[in-house]
Amino acid sequence: MMVKARSVLLAAAALLAGIGGAEAQQKIVLQSWGGTWGDAMKEAWFEPFEKETGIQVELRPQGSMMDALAKLVAQKDRMDVDLWITGMTPTALADEAGILETIPRGKLTNAEHLPDALIGDKYVGVWNTIYGVAYNKETVPFPITKWSDLLDERLAGQVGIPHATGYGGKFILLLGWLGGGDVDNIDPAFEVAAQLKPNIGIISKSDPEAIKFLTSGEVDVAAMMPPGNFVQIREAGPQFEFVAPEPFVPANFNNFALLKGPNTEAAVKFIDFAISKQAQEELARRVLVIPANTQAAIPEELAPFAPPPERLRYPDEVAITKVLPDWAERWDRVIQGR
């Protein structure tokens, strides 16, 4: 009788353990930004995902992406985070550190609606940021339609540009593209920069500075302006215009990285949900970004400024990171005379 009772107890314990394990698998931990972003993700993603699947999502707030990377690497052997929203350079470094899982693309039913540049073995793009030109159409004597218009002599001293390291060095690479170069051949960037130099009025070190310089009239043109920033500029008056110039528009994206956490299968389900048309639209509307899913509608405030997806050009951010210190030093010498 005692043996039989013991068997019953063991079976019950095993059953309870199984139930507990199943419950534990009904939650994933996502590391991303809190505040406005966290609130938006909760409303647009977490709550409807839980309603649809029964899987809860816990937000693990992060500061800078590199600080977040350091913390994740430090807990490599006891990883309790399943997903991470970050950028391409931290993703590459995380992969080198051995903390990422390969993302099973075959399980992502919505992946077909992402541009090829936004999906790989270790990343899935989640939203886009594009960069264009904002200008005062009352003081600029012609409509700006292409990047080469910034070289026009009529704009002498009136163009605001980002610092060399601003936006991860993408403005330098843009100039390189315009001159026929690329990450591995950046000399053309500095040739174009030399032509642009007479028109450079102010070099900004932050988004608020770039907005202030344009709206206060310290410059008439602001190069490398995200349209989300222009929404703020437009509030200063109807004289300000935004354009995504020809021939292409620099863009970058934030992405999901799948960590070697305890609930990777559920995390993959969440990725697929988050890149679906409706989930993309819901988040984009709340935080004013351009959806990664090409089927998703762009927020009304941004739609007039967004170019078609085929005009977006994505820099190799990992490659830029390796050479940016050298670019910045050269930029200081050539453009700022240091």
C-alpha cells in the first residue's frame, strides 16, 4: 500500500511539474526601450498577442544598446531574456559573443512582406528610419529635389549637417555614394564634402540642435533629417518643407534578435506577430516610424514624406562601425579644419 501511495504521489508531482513548466513557457521576456516606446509596444503588441496566443510578454527596459549588450553577454550562461530589439552592430557583436539563436525564417508567415535587406539568419527588421532634407521654402530660392542640390552655390552658408559621427556616420557614407564610392572606398565622400563645404553653415550634434537651427533661421536647410523630427519642425510654420531626395534615400532599421533564452519557440511566434500588417500599423501610428512590413500603411503624419520602398538604401552599419573613427578624424581635418 505504501508503495502504491508513493507512486501516486510521484505521479501527481510529475503532473504538477508539467503544469508549472507549461505555465512558465507562456511568457517571454523582451528587452527594448521603455517609456513611450514601451507603452506603445504594450498597447500595439503585448496585449493583442497575449489575447491571441495566451503568451504573456514582459518588457525588460534598456538604456543604450551597447550597455544592453554588455548586460546580456554577462548573463550568457543564465540567459533569462528571449528577445531583444536593437540595431545591426549590437546584433553582430551579440552573435560573435555566442548569445544568439538562428531565426527560423520558415516559421515566420509574415516574412515575405519584409524587404530582403531587413531579414537574415540572426535579425528581423521591425521598423525603418529614413533620412531626407528639411528646408525653408520661403528663403531657399528653388525647390530641393535631389541630394546634389545641396551643392548649389545659392545655398552658401545655409546648410546644416550632422556631425561626422551623427547617425552612425551615414551622412559621410551618403556623400560617398553620391561620389560613386562605398564603405570600402570612402575617398569620394570627401571629394563631395569639399564641394559642399562653402554651403555648410552649422554642424549639429543632436536632433534637438538640428531642429533649433532650422526653425530659428540660423540655417535654411537641414540635411539628414528624419521625417519624425520634421513633424516637430512643421509645427513652427507652413514655410518648412521635407523631401526625400533623389536618387536614393538613406535608411536604417531596428531589429529583433533572438537570444538563447528559455522560450525561443514562443519568441518566434511573437516576432511573426509583431511583423504582421496590423501589428506594424498599430505600433507605427503610436511612435511615428515607417513599418518594416511593406504591406502596412505608413502613419498619416509621415505618409506624405515617405518614398517607395525601392528607393531606400541601407548602409552596412557593421562595416561602418569599424571604420567610423578614421572617417571622423578625417572629417574633422577636412571639414572643420582640426
